Amino acid sequence: MQRFQCYIDGEFGDGEARFESIDPATGRAWAEMPEAREADVDRAVEAAHKALYAGAWPKLTATQRGKLLYKLADLVTANAQKLAELETRDTGKIIRETSAQIAYVADYYRYYAGIADKIEGAHLPIDKPDMDVWLRREPIGVVAMVVPWNSQLFLSAVKIGPALAAGCTMVVKASEDGPAPLLEFAGLVHEADFPAGVVNVITGFGPSCGAALSRHPKVDHIAFTGGPETARHVVRNSAENLASTSLELGGKSPFIVFADADLESAANAQVAGIFAATGQSCVAGSRLVVERGVKDRFLEILKAKAEAVRLGSPLDMATEVGPLATRRQREHIEALIARSLAAGAKVVTGASAPEGDGFYYRPTILDCDGGRSPALEEEFFGPVLSVASFENEAEALAIANDTRYGLAAGLFTRDLTRAHRLMKGIRAGIVWVNTYRAVSPIAPFGGFGLSGHGREGGMAAVLDYTRTKTVWLRTSDDPIPDPFVMR
Ligand code: NAD
């Protein structure tokens, strides 16, 4: 069995305990992971704290930080295939997607490498003649980064990249499900020559590792991606250290199709939105909201596409849908489908697991038209599409916004003015018009409502990893006048 280690203070080592990682394609253990508990977490945070204030890191210029990030990006490019294979093995995400995604992860590091020396402060036009006042942008401090199991290299790059550009130090907690690629990535941080303690990578379980990390007194900011329930724990933990938080949570994103849309193209986007990554994507377009007049035709196209999907080994380049990441995830999907069927949903296709090993589940479409259904409200985080229909634009918008989440939305129409109206009316952090699931380091990403707050990607993300310091400098040589009057 392959063994992985934690990376703390520039050194690789075993955690306080170990646990086995399961290959979702077979359901059998394939690797041993280090389990960090409270003492490891403490060492990692202390190392990050020390590296923030002493040693080489705080002395580097922003340009030098950027150069280290470029080096890291090149190492990610050079090792993309290996990282992709590890992610596929440990999470079941298909190799077709992990190879493309990890090659792109390198571009995220490049983007933030370029930004490192463009984080500018300000000189204020202060209302006092004998004062010069500046705003400096300084690193927010020690950042705890907690990520879920899907796309760990991607979800950590959107945190590590801007945090390093801003000059922060960090402890990255890989998910206990599928941590292999992130633990391997730590080796690239080491090779890139970041000073010890700047980036620490650990893994472990939520209550023992994640909780200890998010309430640690020396953590200044928590960047969390995961589900809303866990986010509540994290926010409660932050009451201990009063760290600021950014939360990237789940979604129940509407995918709105009008009758005038190119239905074939919209169907391909819908397949990308719900079956790609086996639906284990926070931005999954999991609620199809389709104009009634074309509902049957659109479902016919979609059903044919869903049934033609190649389910198979995630390591095979021809596979389109691999297994779910964990047995628990499949059980959650089965239970939510059962509740939805009991509430009146009808199976258009799927809703069953194929025979054999591994945590596979067939691409599924549930028609939930005409009533409330758990399938339209709760996140499956799997390849399950729930369908509702509308008569007019107002109804489409009402259904789209009938959710406590607000991460993403897809809008398919050829009517430009309608697209503009709806794009403004939809309550979500990302609206894709006539496309779906497009991302870029240049474009901010994040949600409204239960989907969280804070933005990843773009310049805004870097500023979230800084805090301002106001510096007052008196330019007069005269003695300070009346000390009892505020100046
Ligand atoms: P999760 O919330 O169960 O776990 C996420 C992380 O939190 C894991 O590393 C886990 O160990 C840790 N954790 C668990 N309990 C904790 C605690 N008490 N204190 C601190 N940390 C704790 O999420 P998951 O099931 O691994 O992932 C699926 C969820 O993530 C879905 O809801 C999905 O939509 C969401 N997600 C969101 C985005 C986004 O960018 N918005 C991206 C991917 C996934």
C-alpha cells in the first residue's frame, strides 16, 4: 500500500495516527494516510506563525514571492499527470477531467504569481496640513484552509495562490476523503523552496483535525470550502479565535432553458452541469427549470444523452462518469431519491446503481414538476438532475430564486434583452448565459445566501488575504500643540 505523509515546518512526517484511503472504483483500501490530530495541528500552526514573522519569508519582496509562485506553477505543470492520477485514484474523479483541471491549476498559480507585486496600498488626501497618511496592505496572517474531497488541488489553489501572493502563511487541511494529491503537492512546495512553515499540508478528520485548526488561537483567517452544516461548525469555532472567514459552500443551482434556446447546445451544457465530475461539483446545475412548451422535447434529448454516458473506470480516458467518491455519498443520494419519489417525483432515467464493485451510480433525471420536492431543495452532490417547468419569464425567475442557496445559475435563451433582465434578477454569485461550468483565475467565484461569502479567483481574492494598516506621519517640526485635544 502506498503511504503518504504530512508536511509541517518544511519536513515530511507521519501524523499522530494513520488511516486507510479507499479507492472508490473498487471499494478497497489502496493507501495509508497520516492522521493529524490536535498536537500536529498545533505544530503546523506554530510553524506558520513563526514563518510569518521571522526567517526568510517576511523579508522577501513581493516580486520574490511572485517568483516562488511561478516556480511552483512550473512544478505543477511538470507533475500534472502524476497529480491527476493520484486524484483519480483517491477520489474516483475521471482522469479525463483531473488531467485537464490540474494542468489549469498551474495557471491559477501563474495568475497569482503575477499579482504578487501589484498589490498596492494608497496615499490618502488627509484633511490635516501637517500629516502624511498611507494605507499599507499587509498579509492577513496565518490562514487555515479547509477543503472538501472533490477537486482538492483546484480548491486549494484558489486559496494558496492569493494567500501566498499577499504574503500569508498557511496550514492546508486536505479532506480525509481523497487527500493523496494534496499531500503529494506538498512535495512541490518543498521543491519550489518556499521557506519552512510558509505552507503546511496536513489531513485528518473534521472533529479532531478541522475543528482544532479552525479554533486555534494563532489562526487569523479561515478559508473554508465544504457543506453549509460543516461551515456552521467552522464559524462557531471561529468564535474562539475571532478569525475572519470566507465560506465557499454548496448549491442547488438553477439551469433555465427557454423555448428559443439552441436545445442541443443547452442539453450538452446541462450534461456538463450535472453529470460531469459525477455531479460532485458545487456549481452543479442540479435544478433544470425548463419552459413548459419544450419540456418533453428537451427531456427526450437529455434522457438519450444520459443513457449514452460511458460509466466506467475513472482511470480510462474514455470514461465519462466515474464512481462517487465515497460509499457514504452514494447512500446519501439513494436516501434523498427515495424521499423525493415518496413526495411524488418520477424517474425519467437512472435512479439505480450498476452491479459490481465501486461506488457507481447511474446518471439520473427526476421529474419533480408541479410540487415541492426534496430533490428540488437539497443538494445531492451527485449525478441527479431534478426538473421543474415554467410558463413565463416571471415564473422562471421565481423558481430559480426559490432556494436558500445562491452559487450559480445557467440561462439559455437567444433573446438578448431577456438575458439581461434575468441576469440581474437571479440571486447567485455566478450567472452563465448560454454556457455552463466555465471558470478562470481571472474571474471571481463565490455565492450568495447558504452558498457562502467571500470570493475566490480574481484580484478580489488577493485583497481578502490582506488587511490594511494606516500609517500617520507628522510633517511639522513644531512641538505638538494642546495634548488634550484630539488631532
Ligand atoms: P464537508 O463540509 O463534509 O467537509 C469539508 C471539510 O471540512 C473536510 O476537510 C472536513 O474534514 C472538514 N470538517 C468537517 N467537520 C469539521 C469541523 N467540525 N470543523 C472544521 N472542519 C471540519 O464537505 P464534503 O462532504 O467533503 O464536500 C461536499 C460539500 O462541499 C458540498 O456541500 C459541496 O457543494 C461543497 N463544495 C463547495 C464548493 C465551492 O467552491 N462553493 C466547492 C466544492 C465543494
